[in-house]
Amino acid sequence: MKTDDVISRLAAEVAPVRRLPAPGVQWAVWLGISLAYLGAFTAVSGVRGDLAAVVGDPSFIGLTVLFTVMGVLAGYAAFVTSVPDRDLPAGVRWSLLLASGISLGWLGLLGGTTPGCAPGHGLACAVHIFLLGILPAVVLVVALKRAAPANLVGSGILIGLALNSLGAAALQFACDNQDPLHLLVWHWLPGVVFAFAGILLARRFLRW
Amino acid sequence: MKASLTGRCEDLPGNEPYYARFRAIVQPGVTAAAIFRWRSPPGPFILFAETGGSVTRMETPTGDQQDGAVWAGWMVRAQQGDAEAYRELLQALLGPVRSFIQRHYPGIRDREDVVQDTLITLHRIRHTYDPARPFAPWLFTIVRRRCIDHLRRSIRVQQRELQEEAIVALAAAPERDPEAEGIEVAEQVLASLGEREREVIRLLKIEDLPVKAVAAQLGLSESNVKVIASRGYARLRQQWKQHHENR
């Protein structure tokens, strides 16, 4: 087919389109849905018995904030980079790397001195994180499918990171094991697995 | 003065048909006017300000900015379903897209395929263009994406073609019986040995006689039989290796 014919065909097919909302707007909607779901899930599945005691604990607050920041920023970064000409602002990129690095370093340093936990309990935490994070991740994929992310690997990693970080942040209110090694292996590291899964998912569903 | 002013656009009477004039009142008593080429390639346009009876030529955007501003205007109208503006846009983009591909991806042979692919992609994701942002980076990210996809696809096709060629060559080669071929080669290699070496090896390996019996039969000492056999094996190995290297 000649290029002029392609142009004629496309011009004949053109119809009004609804413009993609700004990344910030999409992110706010996504965050609202995600927080509502995480809150409802945690309320239904129950909170840890010692919540009142640990809620003032600096390590509990610090880790919860770090996981939340990672999840929220990963979602924002995914929306920003879902439009062809958009680059991730350096501030967001560095904040994301910093939050991930601090949480990993913190848990890694402390985790070497503690006994960890039984694999069965840890696996249950990873599954719990998956169940908590899956809805935000699915909503993210559906929203990104309407856009056109140029870097599918990057988008996949961000989806996996958002899933794990939001799930882990919410799980802080349900899992009463504050052992750093447990948190590192079963709350933080599943993010690596989810990131790989996210890459596969992005390559499968977000190609444009 | 920015090029993104909105106002009435009209053909210039008595001028070439692809020139148009743009007018907008920017503040009481001041009218901004732009004259630009309407057909592809878009631009350049010149911006004037008219105050009372005097006309002042104003600072104008660079060529790329002008192009981008015109393309952006067409795209906004295309997003609203204006087929004519969309056609103008796609026609105007052909040149820049072709030269971008030629400049950045000279290895692409089917350039026109990539151009068409880019136009189709642009059509499919035209809702992702935000008029508040420049048009050109959005467009060329799409072009780059399509070029990379095209190159990857070409490499995959080339690899598949090479595999298919190898399979076809294998299938076309005359069928050989490996066992018969092995015997033939063994005979050739054995024939290259000296008579005594061949006889020693035949008695030792085919007749399966002990060294003592072979020595008695050939009238040689046992150590002599071993030396002859060893020399023969070495020559056999060498001949066999040469044969396989020459295949």
C-alpha cells in the first residue's frame, strides 16, 4: 500500500478522541483507589494485636513510610513515563532510588544479626503482599494500556515495585514479625520477583 | 510573543494559495499577525504586531518551534475529529519522519514501511498527545520506537532465514549411510599404512590375537610387534583426523 493511501485511510477514519488525562490526575485517581482497597483489605483481614504498642516505634514508622513512599513514587513514575515524550523527573527518580536503597540497607544491616523466621510464615507474608498489591497493580496496568509507555522494561519494574511496596506498607499493620531478616527476605525481596513478573506483564500487555 | 496564539486564520487574497494569514488581538489596540505556509512543509511564519497604522516585525520562533507549533495545531484539531487538518498533519510529517529515519537509522532498508507504521501508530495513540507540550519530541519518540521494533524484527527474520537456509542445504545434500561411510573411510585409512603395520593391526584388532601369537606368526619379537602397532595407531589417528577436517 502506498503511503498516500495510508494517509487517506487514516484521515477518513479519524474521529474525536478523549485526551489522556495528565499523569498527575491519573496518579491521584489510582492512588485513591489503591488506598481505599488497601484500607478495606486490612480492615477485613484484621490488624496485628500489638499495633497500639508498635505504632510509635521509630523502626515501624520508618519502614512503613519508606514502603509507602516507594509504592506511591513507583506509581507516579509509571504514569509519567507512560506518555511517549515524557521523562521521569530527576527528583522522583532519585527519591525512588533513595527510598529503596535506605530500606534495603537498613534491613540488610540489621538482618544479619537476627534469626529470621520459619519459611512457612514468610511465604504467607509474601502471598499476603501479593493479594494486597495486586489490585493497585492491575489498575495501573489497565491505565497504562490506554497510554503508550516507551520503556516497557522500566514500566514493568515500576508496576512490580508498586505492587510490592504498597502491599508491604499495608502488611506492616497486619504482620507482627518485626524481625529485620524476615522483613528483608519476605517483605522487601519479593519486590524483585514482582518486578520480573511486571516486565513480562508489560511486554505482553503494554506493547503499542 | 508565542506562536501558540489562537485567532482567525484566512487565505491571503492574491497570494499563493498555500500561504495563510493569522490574526489575533492580543491587547486593545495591538493585533498580532502571522503569515505562514499552510501546505506541507509547514512554516516558516513571520509574526507582526500592528498598532494603529504601524506594523512591527516581532521576534519569531525558530524553524523547529514553528513546525512544532503548526503540527501541534493540526493535531489538536485532529483530536477533535477534523479530517482535513489530520490529512495536512500526516502529509507534513512525511518529510521530517523520513529524514529522521535516514539520519538516525541508516541501516533500515524498508524505510517507507517504518514511515507507514509510524503514521498508523500515531493514529492509534493520538489521544496521548498533550497540546501543552511540544509536538516534535512526542512524534520522534514514536518514530524511534517504531525504528527499534523494525530493526529487532529484521534481525529475527534474518536469523530465521539463515536457519531455514541451513535446513534446506542439509535436506538437499545426498543421503549418506553413516555405517557404510565409516567402513569406507576405515578402509582408506588402513590402506595408507605400510604392509607390516596393516598386518599387525589386522591380527591384533580384527583377529583379536594376543601379542605373543602375532609375534610368533610374523616371526617378530613381542616388543617389535608393540612398537609397530603403536606406530600404526598413531598414523591411523592422524589419517582419521585429517579425513574429518577435510569433510
